[in-house]
Amino acid sequence: VSTIAGSAFAADLPSRKVAPAYVAPVPVFTWTGFYVGVNVGYGFGKDSQAGAWSYPVVAPIGNAAFNFSQNSSGLLGGGQIGYNFQLSPMFVAGVEADLQASGIKSSSVGTGFATPIGAVPQTATIAVNQKVSWFGTLRGRLGVTAFSPNLLAYVTGGLAYGKVSNSAVLLSQFPTFPAFALAADSAGSTRLGWTVGAGLEYALSNNWSLKGEYLYTDLGSFSAAGRAPIQVAVGDNFIYNRTSSAKFHTVRAGLNYRFGGYSAAPVVAKY
């Protein structure tokens, strides 16, 4: 009887369940977050120069046109700031702004021929110097992580702007006289344009990443004019008009510090 009563009493006691074992979440890498960084690189391109010079009184006899290009190159360096958003495990979108100090510059000489007075030949030479002092971009980025969650391959494009300084001197050479400067001009302005490119960024750790990037940048074209300081004849003056462009390629390497890097996975409980 006591055995049966003991069994019945034990059956009436509340059951004791073992607490579930929680598995620590495994961090999941993400590109989402703000970042800042620095970069260094090299720029190169080909600027175009086109225009014409003339003596207004004797034109069209006394005029000549020029059209030539000049190679540009130089070092550059600066910083960038941006934000990425991990759209899915495969796709990342973002926006980036950067500002660069630039040593990209070019200089060259174009030559043309004119007969400003009768049949007396003249060789006219124009020397042009151009420099991109600084430039910046504001771009969108769209990338994929097809090969590794830590490796982002992306395309990018958007607005470009920068300071372009340009100067020219026009020299004249007659057969029996030494060369002398006929006219000159100097101009500098902040230009607006566009840029497009692509790059790779690799996450070294939770917060640090390295990137390599290529951009093609077009800061547009601008016009300038020069006029001789003295008149050759009454009502006459030697003048020229020209148009210059600023287009260049850049390749650069950068280091970013990212505020983010990992997001916590959902907590999983095991019973």
C-alpha cells in the first residue's frame, strides 16, 4: 500500500524541465554603415586646345587656326567619406564624396601659319599651360559580393567639380625678325563635370578596408581670348580665341575606417 501511495504522491509533484541551452550568435559581416578614409593616386589624360588668331583689318588673309592636344599627368591625394547599405547578401549600394589635391598639369605648343600683311609669311606659335589644382566628386556606388562577403566589386559615377587654371602666350615670328609675344591670357575657374569608374574594396577586419579605384573625369571645356597690347595699324589689333578641355583618368588606392562591420545573428535556443 505504501508503495502505491508513494507512486501516486510522486505523480502529483510538478515536473522539472531542463532550461534550454542558448547558442551564442555568430556575427554576420555587413557593409552597412558610414566610413571615412584617405587615398593617394595618379592622374593622366589628354587636354585639347583649339582656336584661331587673326588681324581684324586684313582678315581673312591674316588668320590661322590651331587644333592640338597635350598630355597631362600628376600625383593626387585626398580623403573620402561615404555610406554603404547592404541590400542583400549579394548587393551593396552607397554614396561617396571625396576631395583631392591634384598635381595634374600639361603644357605644349601649337604652331600655325598666317600671312597677315600681303604675302609676307608669318609663323604663329601658341604655348598653353594647364593645371587641375584640386577636384572632388559626389558619386553613387553599386556593388556585388559574388566572390566573398568581404570583397566588394562596384561601379560608380556622378558629379565632378574642380579648379582648372589655364594660360596661353601667342608668339609671332617673321622671317627677318626675332620672335615676339603678340598676345596672352590667363584664366582660372571652378568647373563642373561628371565622372564614372569602378573599383574593388576588401574588408581587412571588422572596421578596416582597402580599396583600389579607377575614375574617368570630364571637367568640361571653357573659352578664353587674348589681344595684342599694341595696334599694328589704325583700327587694327591682333586677337585670338581658343577653347580648352580638361579630361583625365585617375587610379588610386585608399584605406577606409568603417563604423560597423558586423551585425548580430538571431539568437538560437536548443532544447
